Amino acid sequence: MPFSRRELFNNAGFGLLLLPALLRSPQTILRHLLFDPEGPLVSPKPIPVNPFMREGRSLVALVYGTDSGRMLERALGLLGGIDRLGVRGARVLLKPNVLNDQPPPSTTNPLVVKAMADMVRANGAAEVVVADGSGIIRLPTSANLTSTGMRAAAESAGARVLALEDEPWVRLEPPDAKAIGHFYFSRPV
């Protein structure tokens, strides 16, 4: 079926929108966009139960203030405490939203991530990793982690920082998948 002129311009416009991002992206990202990434098959892990639930409903806490650390501590206290997360001895991955290179509210506030990293380390986490992958037209994530201050904040709390698109991939094949039989994830996730 032939394209109408409007459809042609719309599709060309979308392609032109993506072109600068693709040209700026690391070669590995282009390969992953065009082809299935290479990655060993791994078994899916069970999804953990949300520890902050009551009567089948997720709990939410709202706190106000200017000190991120005190606000997080208060919010977690209202939900039942950080002990419910079971971080002692665990490897903890904090996944902020680093969508682009802009400051909050476009991205997660680095002070909140630093406060959370400090909190889980103080509660016995064996390792803290801060990791994200920016929006496709806003890559590379590594540069965004630096320009938003996320890298400096996380590292000051003793966390390791990763741009997920720079990490190796793994393939998952969930046994109960209905529409798509396999997925690729960054190995740290």
C-alpha cells in the first residue's frame, strides 16, 4: 500500500528526529538498535514481593522538606522502615531517571539518590550501584550522568555508577510470556 504524502513527511520527520541521536550514540547502541544484541541466555529471577503493602495495596508516603536524607528517612519510617527492604549484605541497584542532560525535575534529583545510597550503605548493603539508560534520543547516558551531577553525587556516597547501554546484555525467555518470547536486559539489572 503506497504512502500518502502526509505519511511520507511524518515518517521522514520522525527519522530526521532520530538521526542526530543515532549519530551521537556509541557504535554499540546502533548495533543494538538494528540487531538483537548478543547475550547469553539466563534464567529469569522471580520478581520480589513489594514489602510496602497492606491488604493488597501499595503504601505511599508523602513528606515535605528540603533535606533529602531526612525526608527519605521519614518516608521509609512511615512505610515501616528500611529493614523491610532487606538490604543487609545485598547488592543494591538504585535506578534513578536520568532521561537527559537536564536538571531536576526532568531527571531525578542527585541529592535524593545520594541520600538513598547513604541510607542503604548505612543499613549494611554489601554494594550500591546507581545505573540508568537515558532516552534513545538523549544518549549517551554516561555523559548525562556526569552533566546532571548524578555521577558525582552517587560516587560521593560510595556507589558505583553505570550507563546501562555500555554494559553487556543478557537474554531472558520468561516461560509464561504471551506476546514476546524473549527480552534483552543489561546484565547489571
